[in-house]
Amino acid sequence: TTNMTTKLFCIGNPLLDIAAEVDQAFLDKYGVKLDNAIMAEEAHMPVFQDLKDNCKPLFVAGGATQNTARVAQWQANEAGAVTYAGCIGNDEFGATMEAAVKTEGLTTLYKKSDSATGTCAVLVKGGERSLIANLSAAEKYTIDHTETAPVQAAIKAAGIYYIAGFVLTHSADSIMHVANHACDNDKIMCMNAAAPFLFMVPPFLEAFKQVWPLLDIVFGNESEAAEMGKAFGFAETSVKEIAVKVQAMPKKGKRPRMVVFTQGSTSTVVVDENGPVEYAVTKCEKLVDTNGAGDAFCGGFLAAKMQGKSTEDCVKCGHYCAGVVIQRSSCQYADAPRYAF
């Protein structure tokens, strides 16, 4: 039923992942923790060359929103289902990434910048990952690109929108543009909490608070939920209680908000106007690395949503896609069968 699929439009930070297995000493050298994501500062810059020289890394298309867009396109399996906008450099990394996502069927509307294409160091130890992002060209994305005719056409054609919170650090205006369009046209606006630091840095938190009333679906994981709870001044500390409070926050538009919090291998909590429901996660045979698992969950969830499936089916499809990705290095899945409803 080709005509039944609602199109998905995304804006993100397209990054080339440079992924490798490392030891604790390597993590300590750069002062980073597992299961965390940070923006690269001066002290982190040598990590990219260090990985290339000493760790035999894997180079693969990444960036949180782009991963979700790729997985959604793969699972939806229909030409033109997902369109993704972001900014890359006029360089080899950019060309590599553009070619890679094109073969996967993702429609991209990249702005090109003189800065180098953004990269993300993915440090894997014992299956867990630590991310260090050097946005570079990715943060050169601007509202004037959102206002170009091809991007405007993609926004109008879509019925669901997804943007990871990371984009708030440089393009809150584009997020507001898309969120207001969704609200005005009774379409579905989704965001991902993306990382704990976004709730800990006052200007980023302010940007989140501004868009919050326009969000129909909020995705996050347990560590993001905890910071969100603190930032919003909730006394509650359990993931489920925080989700209930977040769902009840003021909301514009006709739709009640849905909050979807993943908790790794245990369960996913979904709260809508009918209260909280927990969905157990099917255990995986082999864990390779968790990089991209949350992104893949959102991709599977949204692909099911695009096809008009129930919330339960959306979660199951999300769990399946995350399970595929954690059994492969980084956000890769193409050799697996798609989820069958």
C-alpha cells in the first residue's frame, strides 16, 4: 500500500563516524566516560588522528538524526519515504558520506560548507560507547537553507518530523520553523533528548523549553530522562514518573504528547494520554556495540508510525531495529531482514 506511507523529514548534524575498540587508558587519556556524548573541545581534537594512526577504525556515515533517517528509510523500504537535511563540507569525507547514504535510498538535501565535514569519534569498550563529536561543517547549517525551495517542498510533503536535540546548539531557529509548521498543519513533531548535557547547559535548555510545547513525541534514554527531570525541577527520579510528568507539560496543537524513554536492555516506557505502559526488550544473542542503538530504535519506531501502526507495533519495530544495530559495529543493518508486522 504505497500511498499509505506518511513521509518523514529530518534535520540533523551529518557526521562521519570514526569508530574503534579502545581500552580504559584511551578513554582516560581524553577524560571521557562510556554511555555519554560530548562536543569536542580543544583537548579532544587529537583523538581523531589518534584513532586513525593507532586503532584501525571503521569509517561509517553517522550523526544521530541521520542514523534515525537511514534506519527509517531502510525499514519503510519505499523510494522517497525519508528526506534529511544537514550541512557537510566540500571534501572527501562529505563525498563518501553522501554516496553511502544515497545507496541506502535516503534522500539528502545537504548544504555544502567550506568547513571540513563533521566527524564523531566512537570509542567502544566492552560493547558500550563514548561519543566525541567535532561538528565543524554540521554547525554551519542555517535557517536560509531551511528556507530554500527544495527543503520547503520536503517539509510540506512530510507528515512526520524528527530532529535530535543536538541541532538546538546551532539551529534552534530551523527547529522552531519546522515545529511551528507541524503544529499549524496538525502534523507530528518529534524530538530526541539526545544527550544529558543539553539539559545542563542553560542556553540549550532554554532552546528546548521554547520548542517543548510543540513536541508531539519526545524520545530519550534513562540518563537523559534523569537530567530532564532535574532541569524541569521534578522531585520524581524514576524514569516512569519523569515520563508521566513530561507528558503532562503544557502542549500546543490538537494532539496529546507521547513520551518514549528507552532503558537499554530492560524495557521501554511509553506515556500518552492514557498513562504509562512498559514494553519489555527482547534479549540479543551477541552485543557488538551500542553505538546507534537509540537512533535505530527511533528509526524503527518512526517507520512503523509512517505506516500507521499502533504504538505497540512502533515500539516492537524500534526494539527490533535497535537489536539489529547492536549486533553490528556502529549503525549498520543492511544485511539483516526488515521487521515484519
